[in-house]
Amino acid sequence: MKDSLERGILRFHKGMALTVIGLAVFAAHCSAVQNAPLSSCQEIRGIPGPADMALDERSSFGGDRLIVASQERRSHDPEGEYLSGGAIYFVPLSGRNRFQAIRFSFNGRDEYPFHPEGLDLISSGGSKYLYVVNYARMQQPAVELFRVDRDTLVFMGRYRNSAIQAPSDIVGLGVDQFYLLNGRSDNALVRMGRGLLFQGSGNLYYVDQYEATMVLRGLSSPSSLALSSDGTTLWIADGSSLKGYQRGAGSQLDFIGSISLDGRPGRLSYRDGQIVTAILPGSWAMRSHASDSASKVSSTLIQADAGTGSVQLIYQDDGSEMSAANGAIRNGGKIYLGQVYDSFLLACDYP
């Protein structure tokens, strides 16, 4: 069903012409999902809840690898906290350790609980650094920074301030400089006020040397961020759309356009002008899958052209191969799919 698509809208602003080009996936939420498979797929097992990934090219381990945030999300205590600690894994994409899930060890980190939700990898001064959104406790999220070595994450610091409310994703700009996306405000009055205006309470902060500036507000349950390779354009998964912003000096962001989708997007990856993301199942289906691994739900993956707004359905499955795919990363003729609850990645051929 790769051509079962219906029209969406891409709107450009700042003096650019209105363009109606976008495409939205129609089949993603049909009661009977028609599969649109990828070829030569294989599971990479041993990573509970691999919901976010980063590509580490020419890594210190040798060759390219995936860095994966892992958290077993089905088991909770009576207060709703995770019973199992989370971890960061890496998966070599070539060599004798190809497709093995290898757990990073920590160096210099304390015993503060670790439950990673989102991550981003940056290069700075000849080293690589990993930002991690850590839900240490549900009401005590933090951002942690690590230097990435061969098989070790060296703890560099932890951020806990008023900007870190209900974080869903992070994009690093440099050491001690990043964007932080909050799915909602932690202020009940703000949430109530926004709700009365039929607006979301999600927001985006720009953090530079521990100074936080709110640059966007009123976002509708935003889930993910992606930055262009040249650092000039930021995309946000917000509600049922992708929103693009041109970066200016400091914290300045200028809205340039949106791509309408038929469903809520998951994690974004952005490469060569193409945005890859999943269209998530409905909330009822997700709750059912979260409570019972035998309850399968559909997976839908799309690719959006950031320049034209055209959207292509690249994968769809009724849940028999993968349930609730959350996003994907392309690399070297392969595409790697992550998910929220089950314990494997899916590696498939992709032209």
C-alpha cells in the first residue's frame, strides 16, 4: 500500500509562496492494515524498549554504530515509577561485532536513577558527546551529558532547572548548549489556561551555559526534534504535523513551514533533506500494547522531503513483524527501526 496516500499541506512563510504539496499517510490507522514490507529484515535483539537512537559515524569502536536509549517500560511500582533501570547500548553496523547489542559502561556517574527517554549525539573539539533526557523519577527529570569513548560513557554533568518540565527530546548544539522539548508544562495553571484556549502547553527551550530561554510555547504534545546537518533548520514533531524553523542568532527561530500528517509522528531523524519518522498508533492501541506484549499494534514509517513537503510511505506492518515502531535511522543501504516497548531493533534493506 505504498501509494495509498492522501494530500496534506506544506505552508511556507517569510515571503515564500504558499505551496500545497505535502502528502499524509491514510492507511496508518485503518482497522485492517495492509502491509507494505521492507526487504531482508532481521531483528537485533537484547535492547529493551529501544525508543530513541543516534548514528555514530566513524566511531571510536571502529566503523559506524547506533547508540540506543533502552528502558523496559512495562513494569512499574505502585507509584508508577519504572522497576528496571535503563541503559545506553551501542550496535556496531560492520565488523565482527556487527548487529550485536553492547551495553555502555559509565565512568564517573553517581547512583542517581537512570531511565533514558531521548538522546542526541554531537561532535565538539575532536570528541563526541551524548545528551540524554533522564526520567530519574517521573516528577524529577534531568538532562545528562556524557563524553563518548570506545565502550564507555564518561559523565560530564547533569542539568536540573525550571526548563526541564516534561521533556520528550533534546538536540545538542555544543557542549552546554542545546534545545530541550517539553511535551507539556509542569505548571497545572498553565495547562488549564492553554486548554481553555484549545492550545497545548508544550514548549521548547534554548539552553546556553545553563541559561534557559523559552523560544516556543503552545505546542500540542510535541514528541521529537531534528536538526539539519548544517545546523540551520530545526524540525519539531508537534501534534499531527512536522513544523520547520530557520535558526537565527542565539535563540532566534523563524517559522518556515509545516507538513500535515494523518496521525501523530514519533521520533524524527533528518538526513540529506529527508525526515524519517513513524506514525504512531492511537492511544487506546498503544495502552493495550503497553500492558500486554501479546497485544500487537501496527507500525507505519514515512519519509518527508523537507524541501518540497512530499511524503512517502516506506513501511507498514500490522504488528506481526514489529509493533509500535517509533522512528528509524538510514545508513549505508540499511534502515534501522526502533520501538517503544519490545526488546529489539529491526534492520532492513533500504535503497
